[in-house]
Amino acid sequence: MPKFSKRPTQAPPLTKPRTKKLHIQLPSSQQICLWRQAFLNLNHTRLEQARSLMLDRQTRVLDALPLLLHLNHPQLPGFINQQVPAGIEHYSPQATSISALRYIAKGLQIPRVSGLLSIQAIFLMGSLGTLAQAANSDLDVWLCHIDDMSVEQLAMLKTKCELIERWAQEQKVELHFFLMNAREFRQGKQQTNVDAEHSGSTQHLLLLAEFYRSSLWLAGRQPSWWLVPTQYEKHSENYLELLSERQLIHQIHWINFGSIATIPAAEFIGAVLWQL
């Protein structure tokens, strides 16, 4: 089993203080590489654990998912036309994905994707890779799309996801897509189920905490939260901006859903009651 460290609880030794007000200390590029590798190691271990408990048909659907979203091809489930948003950023298909796709569409040659890449990242959510995983666990997928997608494009992408869900159901696999805009989520614009107790922002933070705790990265950008030491959680936006300004990270490789620094005490009881 690969060894990995926990998400950083303290900043590493000072590179250079950038802001006196926040006293932010920046990590070295080597430290950032270590944090990223820790995330990848943990994600790989949990994903392999999830796969080991899946039925063959579930594993096949899971392995095919990235390429089904990356491509628009008439031989593949979910195909509508070539105008449907597709293409995952920074994605190179693994052998397991190619094998699963060719099981679905025998003899298919994987085409090269060109043009605009419309999907920033895809993640699994829920019980997979946790102690709660069971043989009948659903595949709940966060599909994170680019910001400037038109209403028509978003509708086409949603339809494609529904078609893939129906195909998975034919394989006796329960699959659900949740289309996410990371910027809107970070700003709290994708809140749902806000009740009369005004616990909407708390529900948002609880969902985000669940995401960071249980999500499994499948393809695309990786969560920038893993680069933020806990002492800077309240100022994560400033911290990430500084990393980018110093060219310690490239924003196009990371996806930012926001921080979980605090939950307002006045809203916590309402959120708990809503959960009940």
C-alpha cells in the first residue's frame, strides 16, 4: 500500500511573507508536489478499495464513464450530436477505460479530441470507497463543467447524462449525474433545499464537507483545497491567489469549490433539524 501523508495542518517553512495583514507563508514547489502526491495516493487507494467491492458490471460502467463524457461518438451511449459539450481537461485515458469502452463498442478507435474542452473534472460522491459501501451502492457523479456554458449547451449536456444514466440502468447499475459549476457553488448560487430556518449556507457547507471527506477524483482538475493548510482555511482564496501569483501552481490544473472554515452557530441547529 502506498504511503501518504495527511492534508497539511501547518504551513511548511517560510519561503517569503507576502501579506503582513494575513502573515501568509508560502510553501516551496517541492512541498506542493508532496501534497499533490499525497492526494493522488489516497485517492488511488480508496478508488481501488471501491473497485474491489464492486460487481463486474459496476466496474465496467465506472471505467467507461470518463471516456463517455470525453467523447461524442455515434457508437457510444449518450450520443446526440457533435455539438454536445464534451472533452475533459487534462485527461489521458487509462488502459482500463479504453478496455471498458471497447467492450461497449467493439473495434472502436479512440478519436482525438480537439476544440473546446467543456468538462473541468468528474468526481464520485457518496459511499463508494468508505465503510458504508455495499454491493448495491449507487454511482453518484459530480460533473463539473466550465463557467461560460450557454443554457442550450447545458441542456444538451444534461440530456446526454440522462441517456448515459438510462444505458447504465440497462446494465443494472444505478448511476446519477449532478452537473456542477464550481464558481457558482463556491459563491453559494447552487444551494437547494433552503428551508425556513435559513440553514441554506450551512447545508452548503455540510455538502462541501461531505465532498472533501468522501469524494473520489476520476479525471480532470484536482481539488485545490488539498493545497490549503488548515490555518489558512479562512483565507483560502487569498492563499491560492498568492500561490498562483508566485507561479507555484497553475490555476488551470485545479478546481476550487471553496473552504469549510466555519459553520454559523445560528444556522447549525436549523441544519441539523433539516437533516432529521
